[in-house]
Amino acid sequence: MRLGTVTPSYEVARATVEQAELDYQFTRVYASVDGYITSLNLRLGSQAVANQPALALVDVNSYWIDAYFRENYISNMRAGDIAIVTLMTYPDRPIRGKVDSLGWGIAQSDGSTGYNLLPTVNPTFEWIRLAQRIPVRVHLDKVPEDIALRIGSTASVLVITGGKVTNEVPVNSLLQ
């Protein structure tokens, strides 16, 4: 054998090493967004299976509030209206937001479950027929760093309609 020649066994060994390096790269998963990992139920020795979720990733840059207003309260509500959000977790720390959108429909609650992907909102309480609840999406302007938002938390939402309040008005003065 001359120096500089490559034997078939060398090529096989090199290909095996390259495949092992590629397999190792596939063991690392990088999040597509900034966020928090939750529902991680893996233990040492757990086997990950392709296309099967192993954890949940909560995107910290995509929080919003889904508020459900009675239909008789939304006639003057518009996208862009100022909203004051009070989280049950932080009752003394109201946060300013803006109405992003108002829902265009809800599913009737006649036993169907979300017909045409519209949210089902129960309009009855005991024997009294209540006004329908229409979803209103609110985006928060700036959340203080010491407030930890959690998906599914309860919030109260006050929407100021009519466009008479500007962003310069302090949140606390709006609540008095």
C-alpha cells in the first residue's frame, strides 16, 4: 500500500464517524422562540419518538388576553381602544393594553362543539337566558418585569371606548 491511498475500510470508518456526528447533532433541539418549558415529563433513559411531543414551550413574546364581553357591551368597542387588565395574581398592579380584535361569531350551544372552529360560550345560567359572550382579544402594551404572566390565569378587563383616552394617561388614574 502506498502512502496517500485510501482503502475501502478507511472510507467506511470515516462515513461511520460522519453519521455518528450527524446523529449527535440531532440529539440537540433548539427552541424557535424565547420562552418557558413546561410539562416536561422525561426521565433519564426516556426515549424521544419522532413527531410525539415531549414538552410544552410557552412563548413569552406572544401573550394576549381573551376577554368575553356581553353582546350588549361591545357596540362601541373598537380595535385600538385602551384596555386596563387586572390579573387575579397581581390585583393591585393593573396593566395597560389595547383591544386587538372583536370576535365575529360564536358557536350556538345547542350541543355542538365549536362548529366551524368558532368558540362555544355557554349563554345560560340556571333558567335565565344570558346575553351571549363575544370574545375580545387584548394585547398588553408593556408588562413590568416583576409580573410573571401565566397562560390560563384569570383577569378582569376594562375597555375604555370612544378614543378619548391617550396612552399618556396613567393606568391608575383611569381606575379612579
